[in-house]
Amino acid sequence: MSTLASTHAAPLLRDSFIELPARERARSLLDPGTFSELLGPFDRIESPWLPLQGVVCQADDGCVIARGTIDGEPAVIAAIESAFQGGSIGEVSGSKIAAALELALRDCERGKIVRPVVLFETGGVRLQEANLGLAVIAEMQAAIVALRRYVPVVGVIAGMVGCFGGMSLAAALCSYLVVTKQGRLGMNGPEVIEQEAGIEELDASDRRRVWQLIGGEQRAATALADSLVDDDAEAVRAAVRSAFALGVPAAHRSEQVDVFLQRLARIDPASVTPESMREVYSTKQNDNQPRKEQA
Amino acid sequence: MSDTQLSRGARWFHALAGDSRSAAPVWSGDAPLGDETARFITVVPDPANRFPRATDNVVGLEQGWQLARAVRETIAADAASSTRRPIVAIVDVKSQAYGYREEMLGIHLACAAAVDAYASARDAGHPVIALIVGPAMSGAFLAHGYQANRIVALDAPGTMVHAMGKEAAARVTRRTVEALDALGETIVPMSYSMASFAKLGLLDQLIEGIDADAPDGAQIRRVQQVLCEQISSARTGSRNLSRRLESAAAQKNRAASIEVRRRLAEQWDAV
């Protein structure tokens, strides 16, 4: 997929995607008038664990599940709301995503394709629900691996929270990842690395360095994400639609074991920089692999 | 490395599978188990690893991709056969590797590749069993063990499952380690103990009476017997993870996970 972000500040009227709350993000990606929320706030399925620790719940547990259509095809969107507990994954919010993917899988197995999109905006496991957060992420990952044999699973990392922890693995399992310059993708957040490995390993306050390591632009330039778009709701929607139009990839990124072991072997850990990594990871020379038709 | 310095994962690999076919940091090899052959895989310390943040028994870039390779070569070996050999993940992983090189070079993808391989093996009909002999922490456990059909653990000091190391979790949640332990007694998912993990319906068997650091022959045979039972159970069960929500423990402590699925299914079909 191509890089769709403009190289200059475009003086165009556009609607920021990043500024939208999760519900409106989901609505903006679906065909107009087709948005329908499942397990919404009025269903009031809240975290059973937060009140025990004196934390106020939110009626949707920070996760919106929406059905609708994308390019006329049935779709489901799971959108994480970063404004609640940093988008962290608890038993309920994570189970909503896992269950939505499992139901899409069930429909696909019956021959009815449902296009799944996950809007990642999360620091990972919600520590107040620790082991259940981890458990539901494992269930979500199982569902993505099974589902993407039938239909591309498309992930979006728009920012500003980014996508971290176990959820970064879920994002890496997606068939296609759409990112903005403001989106970050990494397993351990910079603060965690500084805390675990010391400031000489990484100074989390050095923002420029952090963006160079894990920012959306670098992820797209090193083919760890598929398309880089502007912070524009229409641009994100177009990128998601193009991803589905491509169909299921011949080999998902996480299946390309030999390719990545070879790339890793070409890296010198002592001298590698974000810039030198681009030469090894960029797929520009050898891309255009054949794609399977969409099931 | 002398025998006294062996990590638990290495010790149990030797006990169950003999010598590894591959070098550190990922050991992999086939060995008899019951009346068939099983693939055993573990992550071991690798003091000479070229990535300085990944020399311990942690899951870093090479560990993630090599786990994926070990699992995928097992899938490929049985692709034409009607029997799919069991895969036993011996779990003794302290954490994922924390380093700037790891983030830059995509440790999230390396770990996802291992998740993908184990999930694909399970979906292809390989009985995948996680045998927890040490810590099973966070992203490292997601990559190595959490996609298994069945999860069993030694009931021994040092075996634990959690989303974050205790000291780090205490810092992040602004609690003392003691307060965190106390919280774990009332809030089941916060606990580090294997008994609490079992209460969530996620553990298929806690194997008692085993010396995790120096098992004798009878104890090793006991663990092999448990593995055989779990393999046989996995072969007759579903290939997905739905079983995790079916136990009496899950009905009690994962009621919200079950309720979300039930009500979402109702509304899904009504759309």
C-alpha cells in the first residue's frame, strides 16, 4: 500500500480523526447511515473489578462495538476509547473486542463475510484487572489469527495514545495496519523501558528519539505498518477501504519467519539506527507479492 | 553452563526431551512422550546473545522469531500426516526484553509471530500444552504458552502468571509490594499465585508435589503422565479457546466475559 500522507501542511479543510471519540471514529469509517452500536452504554456491562478498587466505571468500559457496512459489505468495528483509563484493556472491554471478532469468524465460517476493523488506542492491559486483561488479549489474538484466513483484519493506530503492551501483538497480527504520524506502535512504552532498563538505554523524555523509534512514519517506512495517512477522517476511511479491496495477503507479516530472521541477521545491534534500519526493512525493492483473492 | 546454573526451563527441557537440536536462546526438539513423539520448546538464557537486553530467559527479537520457526517447522513436518504431534511449551519466561533496539526492530511483531505460530498449530490440530515451570509473565507468556489448548503448572515456589512484574506493578499503581499482595487476596485477577490463576478457569491442572528445581525420576514421570492426559483431552476437545470459559471457576470469576459474549451474540443476530 502506498504512503498517502502529504509531505507538506495541506491548507485543505478536513476533519481530524484523532480528535474524534471512539464512537465517532467508528461512525466515520462506516458507510453513512449504517452505524449501529452493540452492547452500548445503555446495556451497562461494566467492569466488575474497578469498583472494588475505588475506580469509577464507564457504562461501555471504554470500548465501542459497531456494526454497519464498508463499501456496502457487512462490517464490524471495535473502537477503543482512550479517554477512559488510557484505553487499557479490562475483562469487559477486551471481551467485547474478542467476542466481536469471534462472531465475525462464526459468520465467515458460515460463508457470510464480515469485515473486521480494530481501532487501537491503548496502553495494553488494565493493571487493575491484570490477569484477566492478559487472558482476553490472548483470546482476541486467537480470534484474529483464525479470522484473517477468511477476510483481512484491518487495524488503525491513529494516536494520540498509540498501541502498546499485549495489544501491540494484536495489532501486529492484523492483515493491514493504517497509521498516522501521530500514532505510535511498540510493545513496551518508552517510560517502561526507561524504568526497566535505565535512562542510558532510553530517555523517555527525548520525544524526537521516541518518535523516530516507534512513530507511525517510521513504522510505515520500515513496512511494519502498511499505510501512512494524514489525521483526516476521510483519509483514514479511504485507507481502510483500500485495505479490504486488497484482500487477504498471501502471507501475513507475522507468518514471514524466514524473511524477518534474515533481516534481523543483517542488523548490527551495536550500530543500528532508525535510519539504517530502513534500508534493511524497507520492502520497496521486493514488494508486490501476489495476493490471494478475498474469500 | 554448569548444571547447577541451569534455568528451570533448561532443566525441564533436559528432563523431558534430552538435548536440544537448536542452540540458545530457543531450545527445540522431539522426544518420546507416552506412546508417541512430542515437540518440546523452551526459552533459555543466552549470555552471548548479540542483543544485550535479551541475554536472560526473556522473549526478545530472536526469541520471538525462533519460537515461531520451531513451531512452524513442527506444523510443516506433520502437514501431510493424519496425526499432528503434540507441542509442549515449557514456560519459564521472566518478561519480554526491554530495550530501544527491541522496540525499533519490532519486538511486538516478533512476539506476534510466536503467537501466530502457536495459534496456527492449535488450529491445525496439534495438541498444544503449556507447562509452566517458572514465571509466565506478560507479553512473554502471550508469545510462549498462552495460545495453548491446555495450560498446566507446577505447584512450586516461583511459578506465576501475571501482566507485570510485582515491583513494576507496585510502582505504576503507586502501591507497596505488600499492599499489592494484600489486594491479590481479595481481587482474584490481581493475584500472582497459580491458585488464583486457576480460579479464573485458565489453568487446567496444578501439579502438586514436584520439586521444580531438582525433580526425581518419579516426579518427571508424573509430569509426563499429566502431559499425556492433557494431550488426550485436547485431541477430543475444541481447537479454539472456548473451553477457557466453560469451567465452574470461569462461570464464577469470569462471569462478565461470558455475559459479554452472550449478549453481544443476541444483539449481533438482531442487526
